Amino acid sequence: MRGFISVVSKKQFVLTVGSLAFDTIQTPSGRVEGVLGGSVNYFSIAASFFSPVKIVGVVGDDFPKSHLDWLSNRKIDTKGIQVIPGKTFHWSGCYDDNLNEAKTLSTCLNVFEHFDPTLLNSHKESPYLFLANIDPVLQQKVLGQVEKPKLVACDSMNFWITGKPDELQKTLKRVDVLSINEKEAYMLSGKKNVTQAADKIRKMGPSVLVIKRGEYGANLYTDAGVFFAPAYPVRNVVDPTGAGDSFAGAFMGFLAKEGISKEMQKRAPKKWESLLKQAVVTGCVMASFTVEDFSFHRLMRLKKPELIQRQKLLLKMISL
Amino acid sequence: MRGFISVVSKKQFVLTVGSLAFDTIQTPSGRVEGVLGGSVNYFSIAASFFSPVKIVGVVGDDFPKSHLDWLSNRKIDTKGIQVIPGKTFHWSGCYDDNLNEAKTLSTCLNVFEHFDPTLLNSHKESPYLFLANIDPVLQQKVLGQVEKPKLVACDSMNFWITGKPDELQKTLKRVDVLSINEKEAYMLSGKKNVTQAADKIRKMGPSVLVIKRGEYGANLYTDAGVFFAPAYPVRNVVDPTGAGDSFAGAFMGFLAKEGISKEMQKRAPKKWESLLKQAVVTGCVMASFTVEDFSFHRLMRLKKPELIQRQKLLLKMISL
């Protein structure tokens, strides 16, 4: 069993645009108030195990500088994080015994309400771009500023699927990879069968589709068909928040490290498929650590050998 | 990719004890009234692709002799099916868009109410035994009549888990394999995490546990750990009834064909593990055909090459 989580390359980087937040979360394991969260926080910490990351986002003046410093120490470029007067985005959610699904209790956008992502010059040549779950109009605005990316991925959610369907379709036409959860896939496609949903969504634009299925793992859909990656079986899920974003971070970080490019799809389809499958497994492994604690506490303690070991175990769980 | 669904051996046979029934079923695809069903019907048809099968069960005098003849033509031994005056067991159920879970609308036990499985002499040396979902007292009664089986598996359901927990525990102490669905695993274990549930259930007796997860596939738990088999992605699930029983049939039929024995667990643990994994994949493939039509109509049309092809495709879907 070879380990494909290996050396971090410094040649490639991933640009990500999305939210940094405070979260208040209730799960069967407990409750935390105002802990650090937000899609690009989870994404960038996960991706940084593999590749350099640059963040574009916005926080209020209540956001701890110590955390930005911590990110910088991990070689996560935070120059694109604007700090402006006001409060940081605050999300409150809870989970019942069905840990696969969050219920939003409140969303206070605060400074995030007028987020207008403007890329620095150092961002414009990003080879890899991940558009986290934000207004599809903003996703397109970012896309328009990045010159010739090698691979663009995005996420979305029910709020935009129902609220801005036309704009979301415009985004989807321009991305290579869409990563969404199962319920969102049904909502976006109007289908009730995952295979039918996948076919319909891939026709909307993204040639690669990842459907995240919580504790059941993730399905990867490409021209070559479907690949099923199981979730790593965590014995005690403390807080599922950020599982999807850290999945995406590890997925993109791994692909950036490997130097994937959308041209590979036609030029080297076997390699393209293989890298995507490995990236999905890597994402599942990362998510399994995220859910073991509140916020990204577990990721902050995570060491590379732990990732490698769990990845080997997960591969064994699908080997005949 | 090697195909492990191969030649049917005639040396081994599987004895199964359980229900033959008429089913009335409503799914999003339509409604059927009084079609043939019952756990051992699904089980034996599926198992017969691999091994000879003998059935112990009971039907009323309204049960079509033509179906018993059809089973016999498949070399399914029906001598143990008693035909007695009265009506055959009739189950009514429905499924909403969540096809993973049936809602029982009515259960008319009829002649099945006083089912008292008495084994024929030809049954008593059964090398392989599958106790379908019946009263655990009856499961033990059958177990007491079979001399030195090589492998014993059983199923159960919510009704017995809550209704006869002590008797079910006695059954579990005496079986090698338990095959139940995810919700039942939570109910039986009192746990809410699948890994914790599996650990607790295996301590109740069965060293091999299969947790069936509907469209998410099946988990195999053994001393060596867990193996995840995905469900084959069916585009149009017509009726999930019998998926679990036909899974079990293919699982046991395959193991019987391969001549598995519980002694192998210590003597040849790698072979033991490998056969069990292959059996789970075979079960998932069989179930994927079952759900493509009402009753076991699809299984009655199924040809071996279709099984082999779908098994190869499924293995590809978990290959890196």
C-alpha cells in the first residue's frame, strides 16, 4: 500500500475565497460559543498540509490577530484578508443525532454582508482556485480576475441554489470541479437518485463532481464514471462543522501539490482520474480528523504521519 | 480485474428457514398487489446463482404451485416447504422518496403465525445455514437440529430486537454471521455510531457482522477490521423490497460455493477475510438487480454474465 500523502511542494499554491467566522455550535457532544470557523479557515488549514495557500476574505476588528499570525506561520498567505471596522461573520448551528446535517439557528453576516473580493496582484496568477460557498456573483467576479488557472473548483449551498439559480448556473459553466453535499445535489438537480443527479449536474458545467455524503463518504464523478470513497470510521464525532470545507482543502491542496491541470483530462486521462481519486481519499481522511473536535482544534494538532497512517488504513478498508 | 463469480459447485448447499409471502407494495415507481415475496424466496433465488439451496418454510393453499415448480427447476429444494390449509403470509408496505426504509402498513401472518420449522433428515447435515428474519426461538430450534454446520448466519429485525431481546441474544451467541440493516444495528446496540455499534454487536456473539446501509452499500466487520462495499449505483430503484434478503442469499451462496468454514478463521485468516469481502461485494451486486423491479422479477430474468459484468464494474468503482 503506497502512501500518496508525501512531500509538500512549494511550487504550486491554491487561492481560496470565502468566509472567516465565529461559530456557535451545539452537538450531542457539547456546545461551544464564538469559536473560530468559516469555510476558508477550514479549507486553508487542510490545504496547507500539501500546498501553499492564499486567502481572500474579510473579518471585523474583533477577529483575533493571533489566529492570522498562526495561519501565517503555517505559510498560509493572509494578505488578502481585509480587516475592517465592525463584527466578524457569526454562524450558529446545531446537530442532533443525525450528524450528517446541520441546522442553522442564526446567521449574522456582519462585515461579510458587503464582502467584495478584490484580488491582489499576487493572487491573479493563481494556478489553483477554490471558490468557497459565497454568492455566485462574487464567485464569478473572482474568476474574472484570475488569469489562466490550471484548475478551478467551487462549492455552493441551498441558499444560493434556491436564491440565485441563474447566477449559480453561470458560475458552474466556468468551473472544472463542483464539490457539494448530497442534499444540495438533489436540490440543484431536481433529481432524487444520486446517479441521475450527478449526470444532470455535470451537464451544467463541471466535468468533475464530488458529492459529499457525510459519514457515508464521497462520490467522485468524472468522464470515466464514479469512484466511491468511504468516510474514515470515526468512533466519536464531536462536531461535523467544517468537514466539507476541510475535505475540499485537502482535495485541492493534494491536487496542487501534484500539479494537476485541466488539460490533463484529455492529454493524460489515466493520470487525471488517478489524481482525482487520490484527492478524494485524501479529503475523506482530512475530514475524519476535523470532526473529532470542535472548530479546527483537531487540525491544529494534526501531524502529517497521522494523515498518512489513516489514509493507509482507509485504503485497506476498500481493498479486497 | 478478476471475476470471482464463477462456476457453481454442487458439493455444498445452503439451508434457509424463513418466510414465503405475498406482498402489497407502494413505491414512488408504482404499486403492486399480492406479488410473490418473503425472505427465503429472495434469499434462495439469489443463492441459487452460486450453490444449491434447500428451503424450510410454510405457505397456505393459496400459494401458486407454479412458483414452487419454478424454484425446483432452479434446483432449489422445496421439500421443506409445508403447504397447509389457509392463507399465505401477506405483508403490505410502502416507501417514500427515501427508498432506504420501508414502512409496514400491515402484516397478516396467516399460516405463518404457527410456523414450527421441523427439519427433514436431508436438512440436518446442512453445511451452511441461514436463519432469515423469524422469531429467535424458532431460529434456535432450527439451530438445534443442524449437526455441525460449517457456517451459520442469521438476520433479525426491530420487531424481535425490541420484542424478544433475551431470546435474540441466545441466537446471537450461536451464529457466526449476523446480517442486519443500519437502523437495526443502532437499535440492537443502543449506540448511535456505526463503529461503536459494530463492536458491541460482535461482542454479543457473531464474529462476522454485516451492516446493510441501503444505497450506501454494506459494511463488513471481522477480527481484521472493517471493509466498505458500496452499493452498485442503480439509476432507477423501482422497489427495494428483498434487497437485504437477496444480498444475504448471494453472500451465503458465494461462501458455500467457495467452501468456507468457520475453522478457516483461525487456520487461514487471510482466505477467510478475502472470501467474506468477496461475498459482501457479491451481495451488493445481487441486491442492485433486485431493486430494479417489483418482487423478484428482475432476479428471475437475471443471467450470470450480467452479475459478473456488474461485479467487475463495482470493483472498478472502489479501485484507485
